[in-house]
Amino acid sequence: MSDLTRIRVDNGDWECFEDGWKASCEKFGEDFLDFFPQSLPSLKNIALENEDRTHSGIFGLSGVDSETDAIFFANCALLKGYDGHVLRVRHVLFSPKYDFGELDVEDFQNLLKRLLINWLLISENSLKANHIKIHLRSPSDAVFLKELSRNLVNEDIFSKVESHGAWISVSKKLLDC
């Protein structure tokens, strides 16, 4: 089971998230201040700037252990070359247990699957969009996510999957009503 929440600073969510990742770093004998030293402060600033915005925010995906497994920035915008809104996902960061732990490749794949499902849910609910454009951390993430997305084309969930550098773009299959 996964739980997706919007992480805000004003209600203590960011502090709770940060405390969890600090404790996780300590378990692995790592210094939290060295863990994504540029990315985490940037995400916190984005969270502060987006507190009152309905079209963007920082989101956290928790696992069965209630630890935040990943965080990311998402926003909904009209972009050139797309019909309708696009959910853009950037700054995807995995928790220390994925960076320092001894997890299997399958654990990473399962996290990417959970993220893709939740990005689809966000695009159906809070940040409605016909397309999802995802910026990934590594080429292997892109290869796996692209293949997974292609499988979802076969399942009639997505109509198109494209990749450009570190970006993967998927277009949802729109239902005729």
C-alpha cells in the first residue's frame, strides 16, 4: 500500500519528512546534510513558494513502513506541442534507504511503478492533465519507466509514450463519453 501526500512547510509536513530521512541517514552512518545537499533545500523552497497554489506542489510517496520513499515536484501547465494540460514531474528523489540500503533492483522497479501509478492518479484528480511529462534521475530509470509505460499503452491506459533525453512523456488514452 502506498500513500501520496502533498508536503507543505506551514503545517509541519516538511519537518516530519525531513526528520524521517535524517533518521534513515543515521541508520546508514551517513550525514543528512550531505544527502542531496542542493536538491532538498531547493525542494523546500519550492514547497514554501507553492503553499497556496493549486496547480503545483511537492508530493511525498510513503510505503507500508510510513517512511517517505520518494518526493517530487509536480505542476500542471499548458505546454507548446500538447493538446490540453500537462502534468510535469521533476526533482524526483528517493529516500536514503534506496540510496544507501541494500535493496534489490526489484525494489527500485516497484517504487517506479508506484510513482507512475500515483502520477496517473494526480493527473486524474488534483492536477488534472491529459499528458504526463517526467524528468528522471538516471538513464536506467528512464529505460524502465519507458518500458513500463509502453506496457500501459497495450493496456489502453496510455495512447503514446515518447522519450527525449532524461524526459519521458506519456499521453493518456482519453475516453469517449
